[in-house]
Amino acid sequence: MYKGVALECGYKLDILVEDKIILELKAVESILKVHEAQLLTYLRLTRKRVGFILNFHVSQMSKGILRKVL
């Protein structure tokens, strides 16, 4: 639901932690703006404030984490 309208577009976030944090899982060469836009869309639609993109296609996991806060 978004602003009282049921969306039939099939958005599906990967993981929701403690009904507070959205985790979007990726395995890509690099995180692109479209991935960030996807996370921001999920944050806005769910009215959550914090989300992370976790990219598993990196040599060190610390290099594959992107945090977004609304």
C-alpha cells in the first residue's frame, strides 16, 4: 500500500530486520545508482528510515556495504 493505493507492481524487498531495517542483497561488480534508487524506493514505500545494500561480489565485505538513511 502506498498513500492508500494498493500497488500491483510486484516490489519485493530482500530482508526486513526487526521491522526497522531493509537489507537489499546484491552480487554485482559495483553498486550502481539504480540499486540505490531501488533501496530508496523501498524505504519510501515502507516508511522505514534505514536501509543497507550488501554487495557480496567484493574481496572484503566492508567494501560492499552501502547505508542509506531517510
